[in-house]
Amino acid sequence: MFKELIKIAENDKYITQIELGFIEGNTRARALYEKMGFRIVSANVNAFRLKDGTLRNEYIMIREIKR
């Protein structure tokens, strides 16, 4: 799915980057996104509160579209 999304973005001259976010602790998602060329650019501190009251950060990643 990511490969297709990237291909679509690369073929659209108006798209300069793809953005996404993931919750702290989701190491599988982070590994996948980094493998697909995304990098962390910012964090929203304490963006999520889990059922047990634990606060988690949200990390924002981008992948610049190369032409």
C-alpha cells in the first residue's frame, strides 16, 4: 500500500511530501515507516492517554517526494 501511495505522490507535481503520525511505543509501525523513507520531524507531547492513564507522544514523520 505504501509503495502505491508513494508512486501516486511522485506522479503528482503538486505533492511535495507525504506526512503521517504514529504513537510512541509502536515500534513495528516506526520500523515500517522508516523503511519506506519517512523520518521523524516533530512530536506532540502527551498526545494520547491510554486506558490505564499512561500518556504517550505522537511522532510526526514525513517523506519528501523526489522527482
